[in-house]
Amino acid sequence: MKEQFISILRNNRIIVVAVLIVIITVSFILCFRYVIFYPIHQSDETRFVYIDKDDNTDSVNAKVEGGWTFRMLTMAKFHPRSGRYEIQPREPVFEVYRKLKNGNQTPVRFTLPPVRTMEQLASILGNKFMEDSTSFAGVLLDSITIQSFGYTSQTLPALFIPDTYEFYWNISVEGFVNRMIHENERFWEGKRQALADSIGLTRNEVCTLASIIDEETANNDEKPMIAGMYVNRIHKGMLLQADPTVKFALQDFGLRRILHKHLSQMSPYNTYLNAGLPPGPIRIASISGIDAVLNYVRHPYLYMCAKEDFSGTHNFAKSYDEHLRNARRYTRELNKRKIH
């Protein structure tokens, strides 16, 4: 009897232990599935989390706002990797954790703007990427570093082709410049380089002339005509006498009317005093401006003046006398509108 009772007790103990093991296993599986598949947020909107190089586990948890489930995953051997991470609506906690742990970033789409100065570009880049504007300026404004890229402080704007690119948010300044060098080579290879050679201009010279044309007009249809006029002046050895270069020399980009007193500004960029092209672009040239130079219209015009209707287009002239008549009409309209 006693032996039978002990046997039943032992069998029940085995059953109890087995039941406990099953309960623990099922609980672990359910908990694991909860952590794996539970959405990190209930929001229907896609969010982006920016992890800086100085972030730690605590600051990452604060940025992700993933609650105790995400915090539990980051407790062991989690080393935050800088970058821009996309968190999709109701994305599982574990997927977000794995994304950050492996550094699976979402690229930034960035349209490079046709700015006038490298200081402006550094400021824009510093607001768009992890590296700050000081870091970008430290490279873009350093003459020795610029020379290592094959440019000078004057020609550096010719490196940049204003297009839309994809970058990782945590790209280094050097990585950004190297990408721009690659994109520049890709842009020029083939037909564009052949056209530049046929005109007798270097890439930097094409970009310099294109930058002047971009400042002359926003009308892309007229740019090849303006390019043809300047090419004619270059071939004849005439001064370009481009008003935008005077504004650049003065660093007064809001100047609405160029007066005789402005034309005497001593600067290598002043094309009223210096023959040929300026030492470099007066802004990052647009693709339309570059292509306008490479495909300039062959015509006999040597002069142009803004139209008196302020349409943003120009009257072209073959002779100086004709040009003066155009200029007088434009000047009368300036005076009428009291533009100084």
C-alpha cells in the first residue's frame, strides 16, 4: 500500500513537472512572439529616427520611444550605429531593433542647390546631414584640401552638379566630396566632354560661363542664345562685360541696377575690367546652363540688354549702336519704375 502511494506520488510529480515545463515553454514562446511581432508604435505614420555618433543606448531608447520591449532587447550587446532609420507604421519591435543594430539605414534624397558660395553650401549640408556645417566648411574652404581634389578655391563650384542624389545621413565630409567627384566624372564622360573640347573650353570654363548665364536669366529657352553671344565675344577677344560678375565682385547679390560706379570695382571677377572668363564660377552652375554653353546657338549677335518689359528675356544686337538703342529703352523703363 505504502509502495503504491509512493509510486503514485512520483508519477504525479513527473506530471506536475512536465506541466510546469510546458507552461514555462509556452509562456516563453508567447513572450518571445510578443517581443518579436508587437508593433513598436500604434501610429499610422512613418517615422524617422536619427542616431548621432554620440548617442548611447539610453538616448537611442528615448529617440525610438519603443517602451520596455525595445529597452529589454537593447540591454545586452547593443551598440548603436549612427544613421537615419525609417520606422514604418506598426513595424515589429524586433525588426526595428535589428535595423538599428545592423545599421540598415534609409538614404536621404538630397537635391544639391545652385548656391553662390561654398559657405552657403556648407550651411545647407550641415542642416541636412549628421556632420555639422563647421565640418563641411572645414573641407570646402580649406585651400590645401581643395587642391587635393584637383580644384582651387575659385574653381571648386565647378565640381558640384546640382542634381538629386541619395546619401546616407551619416556620410562623412570626405565621403560626400568623393561622391561628388564620382558624379562629376559621370556627368562629363562622353558627349559633354566631346562638346567642350569642340568649343575649346575646359570643364571649369564651361561651368564658369554657365554660371554667368544662370545669373543673367532663369529662362532656359533663352540660355543657348546668351551662351552664343558670350562665345562670340570670347572668340573676338572682347570683354564679356557681364553684369552678374560685377555683383559677385561686390558680393552684393541683391543689387538691381548696375551703375558706372560699380563697374570700377577692382576684382578678378569683374569682366568689365578683365578680359576673358573670371577665375571660376560665380555660383554652382545649373545643368541647363552647362548644356546651354555646350549647345550654344550660332548667331552673329555680340550684345544683349534686358527687355524693357521686364519679362526676364533680352534684346540682342549685332552692333554697338543697336545695343545702345536697346539700352536706352531699358533705362527709361528703370527710371519710370524708380528702380535704383
